[in-house]
Amino acid sequence: MTAETDGSANIRLIANTLDPQHRQPIAKIIVERGSLKEGDHVILRIGDMRYGGLGSAAYPFVTQGIIMIGVDPHGDGIFKSLEASPLLVEFIPDPPVRRYHVVAPSRVSPGEEFSISISALDINGNLIVNHRGSILLTSDRPVEGLPSRASFTEEDSGTIRIDGLRVNAPGIYRITIRDESGFSNGT
């Protein structure tokens, strides 16, 4: 996590690393010298990888959140909400796809219709909502309705769903997913 300002104030970031639940406050930014003036911006980067950090993962498939912002203008511990609080934040994924997450039923009866969902995730497990491209699907046993190829489009927002699948015999079925470059994270 990093913090910076485009103003002349010197600021210091104190991140809440002692609380694994990340209960409030997640971070405090302290003005050490000078002051923030109207129009100055403070940027808090969670998962900043510019200086060798590993990034950050949100709960799976979270693409937005809110941050409450308060200011202690007199240093007396009394915080006042900013006009822009709460602030809507977007989680920006770090392409390329490092994992395809598949959700499928663990049990179906022969002849019963089922669906699978496939999501494109980055190295931190964040959903890549703007992912485009095709994947190749194969199965070790016949699965009715399973296409050999499926494509991610803008409307999919990083997750595709394949409906109308059926198996005709009991047993364990393994569906393998590869993208066009041959990348696969398993079955």
C-alpha cells in the first residue's frame, strides 16, 4: 500500500497490518509537514506493484467497493467525513489470465441438465472483467452439449456460462480448459 499527493505537503502512510480482518481504519495518512490545500489530491494505492509489491487480492469476483474517508483537521482525534465519502473504488485486475475458475456441480444424475461457469482471473485471483478471447474445452468422457470452443465477449464481463450440458452415465468426468495459447491451469 502506498500514498502520495500532488500537493506540497509531506505525508506519511500508516497501514493497518496488525488486524488481519482489516477492520477500520485500514490506513491513516498523516500530514507531517505543510498542509493539504483545497484541490490537492491524495492517492492511496492498495496492492501497488510499482516498487516490487506483490499486489492485492479482493474477495473472489469483487470488482467494486467503498471506502469511507474522514479528516481530522485539528489533530484532536475528531474525524469529519469528506463530502466525497463514501468513495466508490474499482479493483483493477492485472492481466494476463493466470487462472480459469470453473464452477460446476459436484453431482448430477445421468440425463440431468446442468451448467458450468468459467471466469478469467489474474495472478491475484481478481476477475478480469474486460477479458476477450477463446478457450478450448475437452472432456475425458462424453458430455452432451459441451462445445469445443467458447469465447469471452464484452457482455460476459469476464465470466461465461455454458448451459444445457448432460452426462449419460454415472462416473467422474474431467473437463479441461485451455486458452488459444495452450495455457491451462488444470482440470
